[in-house]
Amino acid sequence: MQPLFEFLLRQGDNALVLGHRTSEWCGTAPALEEDIALTNTALDLIGQTQLWLGYAAEVEGADRSANDLAYLRDVHDFRNLLMLEVPNEDFGRTLMRQFLFDAFQVPWLTALQTSADPRVAEIAAKSLKEATYHLDRSAETVIALGDGTADSNARMQATLDYLWPYVGEIFVDDDTDQTMADALIAPLPSSMRPVWAATIEETAKAACLSLPESDFAHHGGRSGVRHTEHLGHMLATMQVLQRSYPGAVW
Amino acid sequence: MYAQMVKSTGKGLVAREDMSPEDCAFQDRIDAGEKIEPRDYMPDGYRRNLIRQIGQHAHSEIVGQLPEGNWITRAPTLERKANLLAKVQDEAGHGLYLYCAAETLGVSRDEMTEMLLDGRMKYSSIFNYPTLTWADMGAVGWLVDGAAIMNQVPLQRTSYGPYARAMVRICKEESFHQRQGFHIMMAMVNGTADQKRMAQDALNRFWYPALMMFGPSDKDSVHSAQSMAWRIKVNTNDELRQKFVDETVPQAEYLGLTIPDAHLHWNDETEHYDFTEPDWDEFFDVISGNGPCNVDRLNARKTAWDDGAWVREAMMAHAEKKAARKQAAE
């Protein structure tokens, strides 16, 4: 697989999988304002998916579209972070995950704005505006729920503990990352860790939450080597029409 | 129409000679086409009637998110998924404007939500029908939003200012939704045999429920007469239903779909379509709780409300702590 294609799939699949998970909330959030905000986030992420996977399809040159990539690949071809595919569980996990991801996306997309690949720079610039307000909202919500009541604090601590083993995967560099860094297309993900950690520490403190000490990290999502069992179920739902009616135009 | 069977005073139209001087002056303002604002005098019946109607309308937007939300995770392309998300988000926004309009009458959003969940307030019968295939997303947009527009366009001129202004914003978005629904139907009828079958099946299932959205004939309704005198309601149910049929039949013909009514025909004398009335027994079953999805819809809302309680409590607690910390720092 071409490294640039692989790199673009990682960006697009992160947006697609998180966008899909977020879209599962539509109509059932704890308050109308949250429903609207979650749907808005999902919409932004699906929009970003179209840009990243659209460019990925062009780079691949195999006559596939962004929709083909989204709807006709199976689990082993997805390149998203494992953290993004685990179920929403509850509003707390959904927002904590969003925060852990946004805290990476903002510095990451900021750096990608100066990518040597102008298309990457362009998509990053557009996505950064959205990621910035996603981070404002997710951090604010994590703080509110962490600080709120004893019950909400316990729930948020449990959700942080659950998600923590998944965050390390964000920062593991591999050959694709090295190729992108050598070509000045993207920095190494590991270089984002200090700024990410600073955001996480500051927010956790304001949210009265403690960061787990373990640095154990699950991995296999970005490389496609081993996803969780959850992704297959998500794809079964998401891809049902494209799989059931091959070739139909919707 | 998202407000069906809204009860007014239940006593029929009050004659002018039976009105108090305040109520007479109020009726004069309505008759002169003036808007009534939250701080203005209004008869209790007017206030109660409006709360019921706006509340029912708001609840319909919120419960109405569910049948379409049912397809967001299965939308067939990224574009369709984004469009459907945007549409359902608009509905949540409409709910919000309408709850705000109702709040100006002295009832809180939480109180109205509790009344929805314990069955004291209703929502439109249409949302108690299931969405079974992707074509239903087309049929809902085309027919359900189409029927809603028929009712809501005149409500932009309704007598209560906050309601009328909410309707102006809502109508703009509803027209867009209807076009989006029609666009889905176009893709389906121009698609494979399976897709055409889904499109016809969706029309078959949604046609009569869409006609029911306007409510039963209001020739004899005491509620309608009072609501119309107060300009809470602007047209009769029958007028709106006829208008909907007249506009929708040519659209179905354009799509190459058959309206499931063997008696449907153009009447040269009336210059309207004659059509078969929906099964009103079914309508009364649905509004009394026995529609195909009533129990599931309300359970979905109850679950969302109960599951979200800890979040709402935490947000309130955080806001209070924040305010206290700010005060302590000053």
C-alpha cells in the first residue's frame, strides 16, 4: 500500500468511525442542546471523512470513490484508532473519548497545515476550525461532568480508566509515519505527545480526575493488524445497503 | 400537521356578548390582525390552548427525530448520511424554538417533557409508524414534511407572536427537508427494481398516515371553531388536507408512483382531487396509544431522559459550584 494512501486512510477512517459513533446519539442525548451539539460534531466529522477519503481515493488511483472506501472495505482494511471504534456506552464515555481525540487533533491538524502536500494542508486547515471548537466543547463538558456530582465524577473517572489503554496508540510511530515525516507531509505522531499531555493534565485537574499511571497501550487499529470486535458490528450496520444492493445508486 | 386534536376550552366558540370586557378587547386585537405578545393580557383558555398546541408541536419534533434517526447509522452514502444528520438536527432545533415559545406562556421545558413522558401531552400520530427501508427517508421528507409545511406556512400568521416567529424559521428548513425527501424518492424511482419497489412500498405505507396528520374533519369540532376565532389555527383540517392531496398527486405521477387509492380522481367541477378518507378508527387507535410504534417511541424518549439525568444533574451542580467559586473570589 502506498504510504500516502495509508496515511490518508488513517485520517479519513478516524473521522468516519468517530463520526459514525457520534451519529448514533442523534435523538437520544441527555438534553436537546447536547443532541444538537453531538449531531453537529458528527456532521463535521462526516464532512472531514469526505475530504480525506476523497483524496485517498484519488491517490490510490484504483477508480474507487470516498463512498467505496467507506462502505466497501472490511475490518482489516480500516486504519482508525481503536479508541474511536469502541461503543459509546454513555454520554460520559462519548465526551471523554471526544476530548482525548480532540486534544490530539488540534495540534496535529495545526502541524498538517504546513504539510508539503498542499491538499493535506488544505484539508487540515478546514478541519482545524472544527476540531478547535470540538476541543473547547469536549474539554468544557469533561470538566463539568468531572466536577459536577460525586456520581458524575465516579463515572468520568471510570470512563477515563477504560479509555486510557487506548490513547497510547495515537503516538506510536511506524514506517508510514516515518515516510510521511521524511517527505515533510506530516510530523511524527510521537512529537505531539507533550502538547497533548499538557492539555490532558490541565483538563483532568480542572475536572477533579486522576490520570491513570499505566502507560500500557493497545494497538492494531492504525496499522489494521487487529481491530476490536466492535468495528465489525459497526460496519455491518453502516454498510448494510451498499452490501445488500451492490451497484445501486442512492 | 404536528398538532392534532388540540382541545380548546371544550365549550365551543364563546359569543361576544358572553365575553368579559378584557376578553372582548383581546378578541378585537386578534380580529385586527395584531400579534399577542407574552406580557399582553390573554384569556386563560387561549393560554392553555396555545400551550397544548405548541407543546404538541415541540414534542412531535423531538419524537420525530426517532423514525429518521433509525436510518442515520445505515444511510447508504456519506452525502446521504450528512443530509439526514442535518435534517434530524434541524428537528431538534425546531423543538428548541418551540419549547422556548411555550416557555413564554409560563410552562418550562422540563415540565412539558414530563407531561410527554407520562402521557398527559401528545405528539403527532405520524411518528408512531415505523421506517422500514431507506425509501422511507424519502417518503417521510416528501410526504410528512410536505404535510407539515401545509399546516405551518399559515401558522407564520398565527396570533401569538413567539409562535408565529418560530414558525418563520421552521418553515424555511421544512421546505428544504421536503425537497431532500423528494430527491431521495427520485433516486429510488430511477434506480434498480428493488429500489423502485421500496419507493412504492414507502408511499403505500405513508400515504394514509400523512393524510391523518391534518386531523379528522373539523366541520363539527367545537375546538376548531374557538382556535380559529383566536387565530391559533388559521385553516380547517379539511382545507389543508385537500391542498396537500392536490399538490402531492402530480408529484407522485412525476415520480411514476401510484397513490394507493383506487378512488382518487380529478373532479372537474370542484377543481380538486376526490380521494378516499383515511381509516379514522386507525387514527384514533394511534392517538390513544395503539399505533405500531407508540410504546417503543415513548420508551426511547424515557430511556434517553432517564439515562441523561446524571448528566443534567452534574451540569447543574458544576454551574452552581462555578458561580459559588466566582462569588468567593470577588
